[in-house]
Amino acid sequence: MAYHNNRGNKPFKPRNNDNGVTGLTVEVRNGDVTKALRIFKKKVQDAGILQEYKERQHYEKPSETRKKAKAAGRKRWLKAVEKRKQEQGY
């Protein structure tokens, strides 16, 4: 069973451990909690958990969602055009 976020990224799939715990887990090795915390933050970011939480805090009308998606697409397109211009030496 995969849980998909609506951003189109790779799906977040909770993992069943031996002890029956589901979700994101990080093993602390040699008492290095700071490294485990960095790894955990990276996993949370890759899964899009915080982004989804922020999106669900307030209701967004479908027209606002389309508007944001169109603006993001335009931004990506302009970035690609600028990159092509730099490669051609303009």
C-alpha cells in the first residue's frame, strides 16, 4: 500500500519493521544522534511530509492551485530558456 502526495514526487511508503512499527525510521549507530537526526530530516524532506502538512494547514481553492502550478511551470520554462541562452553564449 503506497501513500501518494499530490506533488508528483516519489510515493511515501511506510515500512514495516520487525517490531511492527510503521513509518520512517532511522537507526542510531554508536550514539551519534546528530547524524541520525540529519538522516531523519532528509528522509522526511524526501517523503514530502512537511510540505504536505503545510499545504493542509489552510484550504486552497482549486483555482489557486492551478494558478500556482501555472506560475511554477512558467518559472521552470524561463529558467530553461535562460540556461539555453547561456549555453549558446548570448
